Amino acid sequence: MTATTSITPIPAAIREQFPALAGPTVFLDNAGGSQLPFCVINAIRDYLERSYAQLGGEYEPSIRAARTVQRAHDFVAQFLNGANLGHVVLGPSTTALCHLLAGAYADALGPGEQSGRDEIIIAAAGHEANIGPWTRLAARGFTIRLWPTQRDDAGRWRPRLDTLRSMLSPRTRIVAMPHVSNILGEIWNVRAAADLARAAGARTVIDGVAYAPHHPPDVRALGCDWYVYSTYKVLGPHMAALFGTRDAFAELTGPNHYFIPRDSVPYKFELGGVNHEGCAGLAALWDYCCLLTGADPATPLSRPTIERAFAAIARRELELQARLLAYLNARPDVRIIGPREADASRVCTISFVHRSRPSGEIAREANALGLGIRYGHFYSLRLIDEMGLDPREGVVRISLLHYNSDDDVDRAIAFLDRALR
């Protein structure tokens, strides 16, 4: 591939970087987990061959291992634009990290708690990963309040800001919401929500799992206190990352061993340490960003390079979502669940229901033909219930990434033409 600083990803050239795409399956469930480029796969293998050692030693493999783990933290800090603003904690999944964070807040609520802030507001539109851990705190003395998903004047389902404003009080400690619904696909105004929460003295926890595969989150611009996402949905290993500002971390004590100092962050929050080979793969995403932009991977990590890479990704994904949404919008027997327009206000996660065929039937028929389409509630069951959809069937979801080709979309459309007659 010829790399330039203004590259628009060409599917054939990009696809060559992903060995899984050479097989017969058409991957249309990328919101559930992305494929890996060669640079990530090779970095994991190289680590296991050359640096598979415990941290803390003064011998060369241990030193290399420590550098690998640090580089993974540093990459995430740049990816989130949080360098010098806070800390990054790595863990096995977004669900696990949200449980970790919720547990730390529960531990902080006690007789000496000064603020009296014991209410948590949770957007019901979110993935259960950022809902369930907080609802469990009702047993630890917190009051849980669900922020409903409501139709706005344009008929779109959203967690409305005016509703949040009315729910906030001097007792609110946490506001938890998604950056993007993994069903609706719309990018929500989390900056406005964070501003409202801050004005009320509350912290914000943003679930960026459905946003981060398409755009590099900017925690500085968002003004949030916590941001969490799954690295395995962003071309990386099966891990997750949690960013928190220094002020937010200062209020909490991590649950790692008692003899680890309280201010030893992130180690105090990384129970048993992190997955070292996963860190090698995570750090290698820098190489992929350099591949897309023509930058030298030997140069220091750079947020502008990451932004340029994802700008190219976003341009390609706009083409993909326009292609699929144009087809679905033309069908009177299909109801698109989420924004119908193909533009920068949404990501390439597109859900729909059919007037007569159950979602499960459609997805299973597609799977039998090698099309990786999924159906269900995608762990956003509360949102499905709010919208009055059948929780057993949920929606059909086609989720695309920049490495999907026009032919992938055309095959999906051809299948739907046959299946929905």
C-alpha cells in the first residue's frame, strides 16, 4: 500500500492487513468485536517469543516486558487525548472495569463521607456493562435513578438533557451514560451531559465502547471524569481500558493488595497486573495508525497522527453506512432503529426490524450463508424494552468497519432482498 498523509482507505489495500478477511466469512458484526491487523498479531507473537517475563526484574526480557506494558498505557492515553490529564487502567473487559470502578465508589461511601452524595443516575439506553455494576450499589447504600430514553421532537430515541437536568440534585455522585448506543448508533452529546453533571458537583462515567472503533475519543473535549472502552472492538486484543482524571482517581482507593501505596496508579487498580501480551498488541495499534497516514512508527506517539488515521477511517465508513442505509430506507417493510440519515452524527452500527419476519430468522438465515449478521438485544435490554420491541427477538444489527468492502455491503443487500420478500 502506498501511504500518504491524506490517504482515504482503499478496501483492497486495507483488507490485506487483516488475515481473517481472506476467509469465506463476511464480518458484519464488528460492533461485537473487530478483526486484527497483522501488526497487532505479530506484536503479540513477538512478545511471547522474546519478552515473556514477569515485570520488575533487572534482566533484559523483564525490562522489555515493562516497556511493553508502559507503551500500551501510553498509547491509550494518546488515543483518548488524556496524556498528562489523568491515568489509564487496563483490564479484561469494560464490564470488569465498570465493576472495579463501582466497587471503589462503594468503598468510598462510609461514615466519613463528606459530600452526602449517594445518588447515581444511569442512562437506560446504555450497555449493561455500564448499568449493572452501578445498580448493584443499591445494596451498599446508594440510590439508583434510571435516566430514561425518550422520543425527542424529531421522533428519535435519546436520553434527553432536559430530563437529566431535572434529575440532578446535590446528592448526585455519578452520571453514567454511553457515548453511542450499540443499537441506535447515534453519537450523543456527552459533553453537554458532563457539563450539567459538573455544575451539579457530580462525576461522569462515559461508555465509549460503540464510539471508539470509529473515532478516537477526546476526553479533554468531552470534559468527562471517566471514560471506558473495549480494545478488542478497536482492532486490538481482548482487553479494555479505563481513563480517569487525576481528581477523580484521588477520591478513590484501588482494591489491589494492601501494601501497594494508594497513589500507585494504575497498579493499585490493576488486580494481579495486566495481560502483557495483550499490551503488546494494544501498543501495536500505533503501527496501524502510521500505516494509514504514512508516518514513521519509530517516531514518538502522537495524537495528531491518530486523529489523521481515524479521519481516513471515518471517511470510508461514511461511504459504507450511506450504501446500506439507502437500501434500508427504500424498503417500506423495514423499520430502522436509530437515525435514518447517513452522516457524521452516527456510526456504522445499523439496526432494524422487519414488518413480518422475526429478527432471529433473518440473522440465522444470513449466518448459514456465511454472513456474520447478529440479532438480539446486545446487552441493551432496557433500551429494547423502552422502545417496545420484542426482547426475545430484539433487532437485526449490521455493524461495519472501514475494512469492510463495497462487496460486503452488496452481499448483505442481496441477501436481504431475497430474505425479506
